[in-house]
Amino acid sequence: MVYIKDLSKHVGEEVTLKGWLYNKRSSGKIKFLILRDGTGYLQCVAFKGNLPEEKFELADTFSQETSFEVTGKVKEEKRAVGGYELDVTDLDLISAAENYPITPKEHGVEFLIDHRHLWIRSQRQVAILKIRHRIVKAIRDFFDDRGFTLFDPPILTPNACEGTSTLFETEYFDLGKAYLTQSGQLYAEAGAMALGKVYTFGPTFRAEKSKTRRHLTEFWMVEPEAAFFDLNDDMDLAEEFLEYIVQTVLKDNQEDLKILERDTSTLEKVKRPFPRISYDEAVAILKENGVDFEWGNDFGGGDETIISSKFDRPVMVHRYPSEIKAFYMKRDPDNPKVALAVDVLAPEGYGEIIGGSQREDNLDLLLQRIKEHELPQEFFEWYLDLRRYGSVPHAGFGLGLERTVSWICGLEHLREAIPFPRMIYRNTP
């Protein structure tokens, strides 16, 4: 058996392929069957005289998504989908499809999400999922090639990482409550103290009651953490990382981006150096654009869009007010009112895709922050141990995979950036 993606190696040969019927049309003594096999699309041309009568008539029974096996000779055909064509010499049914619910006509989003298990078969969704796959590989390649060690944190945790209001809670045997992780970061800090440079990569959960196009309740996040890094090191790593991901997709997924009709001109500009502005400078941009913004507030989606619109590539906003940032973020020694934190805002209105900081490495100050945030100290004793036994400056960040996929693919909503989206109003199929 041969796959469509490998047909360039078999021009002039007779091969057998297996897949599903994507579409078909006929014209008298000739039938055109579009086969998809997960690696591409192929036009199979069945002439009445080139195969037995019963096989030619068998093709008439094929409905959309019928699975079948086809044999024929491969030839180049630039006008055909994928650039190749198959002259059919044999045809066999594997399994007939019932009336397929997703037809070429327009369907509403709710209908498509209800049938997400079938929707992912469509050409557009396949292209998105292939780009997601390439981004995942690029993430792993980037950190693996730079001396980072993959470090797997637990998904069930005894405490919150960033406050308790957005936690999914469950009973954990006789030990009381446990929570689905919001982030692997605290555990990554432990890993950095052991291995120097680590990254976590896995699912995270936020019980935010948000219905925006930027939010999912279950999503994937990659979180590097490095000992002896400060905020500047963190920003250097973040911009090199983003450039690598985007340029890799541009190089390897041109056909998928074309299917999505993605304007790649903005992606081509994602190259270092990225502009770096302070929170104060970002606030000034908002006020210059008529936004009545009060210093000390966090940026909303609309604010981020205005700020990022002033730049032709991702912009790094650093030194946010300490009061709106997590307890573990180190305050700027030169100005304790701000934290040594950075958010990277993607262009085209896609908002924050990276959030990071230098971590508080002073035991007394970290204890003070835990008390200020009214967090139970007993749950953080293991985390405080990292400051008791050889504390060092360290920093890291988190990148949301689905937001990155959404931005690179030019999607309107994160629900298309993950195989089966989980949102506040949906946990099926």
C-alpha cells in the first residue's frame, strides 16, 4: 500500500491506495473519485474500458466518506488536486458510508462542533491539525536542541498555582481536595534546580467562565524554566522561540497555509529582534488612542489589540504592576511597584501568547507574597524549600499552544485549534 504524500516516488508505477471518498463526479464513460487518506488528496480517474464492468458500476454506489481500496497507474497532472492522478485499474469497497451529515453546503458552527468527530475530516480542519502537529514538533525540537530536559509535572495538584477561583476540583480519596493543574510552572522550578534548564509540555485546565474566542477550559501549554536566568534572558529565549516556531511552519506547511488561505506576509515578519516596551509605554499607547485606561489595571483583549497594532511583529510588554501579577513573580529592585514580568502580544489581534517572569528567589520575600495573597503556606512548603536550599535567580514563561496555532493559522476561534475543544458550555463529543 502507498500513501498519497509519497506518489512522487511512484510516477509511472501501478500502486494500491486505501482511503475515503472525499468527492466524486462522473461524465458518461468516465468517473472522477477524489480519495483522501490523511496524507493528501488524489483524483482517481476510472475509464469504463479500463476495469471490469461491475467495478465501474461499483463506483456509482460510493457515497461521501465511503472507504475503499483503489489500484492504478500514477501519472503527473498539474491541474489535478495534489499534482498527481491515478488511472484506475481496480476498485474495491471496504465499508459503505451512511448519509454523511457534513455536506458541501453551509453548516452552522454549533452543528459542526456537535459533529466534531466528523468535522476533523474536512480539508480545512486537516490542514489546521497538521500545522498544530508541526508546531508541537518545533517546540520539542527547539528545547531539545538547546539543552533543555523535558520535565513532566503532575496534572492532579494539592494547591493552586495562580489563585483558587479558576480551579477544577475533585475529591482525592481520604486526602481531601485535589485540583486539575493550572500550570506546571512551580514544579518546573523544582526541575530547573535539579537539571538547570527544563520544559514542561502538557494539558492545563482553567475554570474561567469566559466565552471569548481566546479561551478554552482545557488547553496545552509549554513552560520552559532555567536556573541563572533573569528577565532579559527570559525575553531573549521567548523571542528566539517564537521566531523558530513561525519560520518552521512557513517552511514546512506552505500547502496547509494555502488551504487556509492564510495571508503569510505578517508571519514572514516574525523575526528577531522584537520590540520591547514597558507597561508604562503600553499605557501611553492606549491613552494616545483615546482609551481611558487607569494605571494598575490589567490589559483586556481590546487593549492588547490596540497595543500590538502599532508593531509589525510580536511585541514584548514588560514590568507590569506587581499587584496584578502572581505571587511568585519577582519585583523590580529599582521599582518594587512593578514585577519583572513579560507578556508577548501577537499581531493581528491575537493577544497574549506568552506570559513569563523572573521568579522571586528570596525566601523572606516569597513568604511575604504568599501571606499577601492569602495562600495556605503549608501547601507551599515544598516550593519554599527551593529557596531554602541553594536558591538562585531563575526565570521562565508559558506559551499557550492553541493560541499559537490560532494565530499562525489565522483562525477566528480557538475551538478549531484543538481536536476536541472544551469550553464552559461544551464538553462533548
